[in-house]
Amino acid sequence: MYKYDPKSLKAEEFINHEEIESTLAYAEENKSNVKLLREILEKAKLRKGLSHREAAVLLDCDIPEINEEIYALAEQIKKDFYGNRIVMFAPLYLSNYCVNGCLYCPYHYKNKHICRKKLTQEEVKAEVIALQDMGHKRLAIEAGEDPVNNPIEYILDCIKTIYSIKHKNGAIRRVNVNIAATTVENYRKLKEAGIGTYILFQETYHKESYERLHPTGPKHNYAYHTEAMDRAMEGGIDDVGIGALFGLELYRYEFAGLLMHAEHLEAVHGVGPHTISVPRVRRADDIDPDEFDNGITDDTFAKIVACLRIAVPYTGMIVSTRESKACREKVLHLGVSQISGGSRTSVGGYVEEEEEDENSAQFDVSDRRTLDQVVNWLMKMDYIPSFCTACYREGRTGDRFMSLCKSGQIQNCCHPNALMTLKEYLMDYASEDTKQIGEKLIEKEIDNIPKEKVREIVKENLVNIENGKRDFRF
């Protein structure tokens, strides 16, 4: 019998089934307990986060006026820690060869009619130039698990290629990596290659469901997959990103599992996850999301985002183009700090028109707008689209980033960096309408930089950017 222990390095002890079941029962029992709900909210207002058990009570709360307070607090915490910045990125799919049998993913090895592709280094270069021509500076590379077609050497070669390409004023300044669980030695190699965040979705924290959904292939090993972040950190990677695929298992279970995983990383490594992603099961070639009966409504999805933001105020939250424009707009207010724009989920999708080869995509994209349209939309809502990668390149990663974030000093650093990278985007890539909106937004937002000295440097740098110079950062 496993005992719950957040400091344990055993998956079934830090993500303990009995503890989750007990947590869900406690939340169900107390979802109308006004006294307890008020106590949890008062603690949440200290901006130091909540335990998985406390957050589960808020998630289950069925009192409308308290739910309104939860949403308002989530929005305020988001503003306190991240201001009105939204970090922009794009996924880059390198290969859809995969040896796993995951029941929810069209890359599963039994799918014989999906178009299998693997980018050559020349094709990687072409994809990166296409992404740079949109204005992207930050990528998340994705690949199926296949030791023959996608060995770690291939991934490392691709990272080297991506960083080497300087096209016009374009440059990819941060490569995040979303590949299968691997060894400490391979994580060391990724660290040496200069990656940003290592991202791995748990898919589901429910061990029995996990093993059923991953019947064959190396991914079947629940413990090896769940313990991957510990190996990544042992390999020197400072920033890790976790996530669950909502719709595979009951959402309350996944919510508790995500927070227990965050608590475990904090307890063992002194720093929680850099990001939490909240994807939902989507239609794809060979995959019908209706086959999974744990789908969640947009309202429940919004509540999950709000409660995660309150529980882990310091952690970035990511929502991809899996979600519609309307859904993304709702959760931006409640805690999301990173979104993708102009995404393609097929291998080679940025150079080729994705529609020509839809069945090489991993999932259907709901928000199909261009990056420029997404940037324009964000600015009209008074958000600053940020293409900043400064913290990673200045060594402000792991606990150094978290201490900056927790102390509130981020406004003197990330806010000006966001404005300068937005200015680069406006000068190099934006449509005329987007440029006009952006220039007005930058002019207004300069005054929100707390330190006068920083403000003056930013003003000077903005003029330098207009005169053709690039890549200023604090």
C-alpha cells in the first residue's frame, strides 16, 4: 500500500490515489460550507497559493456569489503576477512517427492511414523561416515517441538548426521541448542544447485509466512517465511544464493530480512548475472525442482555470488553439498567461497548406486566425502580446524566475521587455491596422513601468528599434 508523500520520488506516493479520492470526498462534503469557503478565500488573498485539498473545495463550490468572488480573485491574482501581458508562442511538429498505442492520439502506431512525416533539417529550416516571417520568437517543438525515427540526436539536431536560423530580422530565441519521457542523460543533453522549458503532459493522473489509455509502447509505464519531471530537473533543466488532457478522466481527479504534482516539485526541488497546460480532447484523424465520456463544458473549463490560478499564482498557464476564440477570451481574464497563435498541428504545416494534408495533424485547431489577427485581438482587449524570451537568456530560470515573480519585481522587467518585443513585431511583421493599435497601446503602457530609470531606457530603446536595432532586454 502506497502512502501519500509529496517529497517521495515514487509516482504513486506523490500522486497518491487514496489521497485524491479523500480530497474529492472532502470537497464534495464541503462545497456548500460557507465558513470553510470563506477561510480558504481569505488564505488565497495572501497570494501564496492553496493546497490541492483547499483548491478542490473551491472548484466544487456551488454557491453563485462565492463563485463570483473566486473569478474576481483569479483575475486580480493574474494581474498582480503577470500584469496584462500575454506571452505568444507556436508549436512546431517535427515528426509524427510514434511507437505508442495511445487511444486518444492519431499518431498511435496502429493508425495506418495517417500520413507519416518527419522533417529533414532543410524542412525544419523552411518551417522556422515561415514562423519567423509571421513574427514568432518562441517555439514549442513536438514529436512522437519513436527511438528509430525520432532519437534524441534528431531532436538535438533540430534544436541546433532552429537556433542557427537568422532570417531578415527574425530569430527564434527560445525553444521549448515537448517530447516523451526520457533519461536523465538525455535531459542533460537537452539542457546543453539551450532549451527553455521541458513540457510533458501527464494525460491522466488516474493510474488505472492511464494504463488502459496507453495499452502498448513505452508510454504504458505510468511511473516512468509521471516521474519524468524529477529526472528532467536532475538533468539540470530548471523550468518544467506540466498538464493534463481534460476529457480522458473525471476533471476533478485531474485537477487534484495537477496540484499534487506542483506541490511535489516544490517540495523536492524548491520550485514548482514553470507552466501548467489545460488542453481538452479534440477531434483528429482516427479520433472521435465523443468516445471519451468525461468531456467538460466551457463553464467548467473556466472554473478549472480560475481555481488553478488561485492555487498556483506564480505559475504560467497555457491555452492553445485547441480552444475557440470565445473560450480563450474567457480564460484569458481568469488566469491564462500564454497562448499560441497562427498554429499548425501537422508536420510541415507552416510551409505547406495544412488543408492539403489534414490527416497528418495531431488534432483539429479551433482558433484558426493568423498570428497578426490574434495580436490585434489581444491589443483591442488591452493585453500586451509579448514575444519576450529575456528571462531564459539572462539565466532567470527556475527558482530565480519564481522569486522574481513572487516578489512582484516582474513589472520592472517583463513589462518593459514585452513592450520592446511588441515594438519589434509591429515594425517587422504587423498589418497597418495592428501597427496603429499597437503604437497607441505602447505609448499608454510605458507609464505603467514603475521605475523612472527603466521607463527612460525603454523610451530610448523604442526609438532604436524604429531605427533598425533589435533585441533589447532587461
